[in-house]
Amino acid sequence: MIKNLLSLILVVTLGVSARAQAPANAAANTAEVLQVKESGFDFGKIPQGRPVTHIFEIVNTGKTPLLLTNVQASCGCTTPEWSKEPIKPGATAQIKVGYNSAAEGYFNKSITILYNNNQSKTLLISGTVYKSPVTAAPVNASIALLKNINGQ
């Protein structure tokens, strides 16, 4: 009887300690392994029709190689470029993000990085596109008048 009671206490104690460790192990398995040096970038004011790019640096802080399975922009005006090669532990990599600046006005776009078993991290770019002047310099009526006088 005492032997059965001691066996029951041992089983319950082991079960409780195993459950207590399970969340810690699960947390260790899902620890953040992708670190970004900056999560967003503001281009400021850019002229319409002039594409711009920015390079985001990422670091593999894990103990195993990190694979970027996809880098996806929120719209077609934003184009990410990245290496398909695994990133070694402690190594850095770059994600080049381009914006075409065709539409005038404020923009705020997201870029989602998918990595290692569908984990994700989001980057942001923003800025304001202003309408470019049609000519390089304003039209000078005096020059047009002089050309007409000299041409006659």
C-alpha cells in the first residue's frame, strides 16, 4: 500500500515537472531568430516617377541557418529583392526594397518576411511623392519675346 502511494506521488511529481518545462521548451523553439536593424524607413519627399530603394539589414541570431522563404510587398509598386541562400548563425543579409513613386501623395507600404516554418516579420516604408515640374526650369516669357524679335 505504501509502495503504491509512493509510486503515485512519484508519477504525479514527474508529470507536474514535465508540464512546467514544456512551455519553456516551446518558448525556446519559437524564440526570435531574425533581427532587423531597422523595422521601417521614411524616404521623405521624392519626385514623382523617380524610383527609390532602401536596404534593410537582417541578422540571424539563432543557432541554425535561417532561410527566407518569401519576402512579399503589400502592393505591386514595391519590389523586394533578397538572397535565397540560407543565412548562417550570426551572419547578416540584406533585403533591398524598391518603390516606383508613380502615384502622387503619401504612401505607407508593408513588406512581410516569411522565414523558418512560416514565422514572419514586417518591415515598413513610407514617404510623400510630389508632382515633378514638366520642365527643368520655369518658362521665361522674356526669352521667348527676344527669340521672336531676333527671328524676324
